[in-house]
Amino acid sequence: MPRSVRFAVVGAASLLVAGAIYLMIVRGPVMLLDLANGAAKFLCL
């Protein structure tokens, strides 16, 4: 593979990983709270 292609692939992969980590850090607590609220409503019904 040419160096530029490999660089593009590595860059895209690192961006995906960074985005996933960012979502886990930022959205993780919110998603957990939403799940807890949903479970509480489900159990209270």
C-alpha cells in the first residue's frame, strides 16, 4: 500500500476510536441515567 493510503486509513481509524471514546465519556453517564429512568418506570408500572 502507498504511504498516503496507509496514512489515510490510520487517520480514519484513529478518528473513529477518538469519536467512540468521546461518546463514551460524554454520552455514557447520560445514557446510563436514561436507562435507569426507563428501568425505574418499567419497574414502577
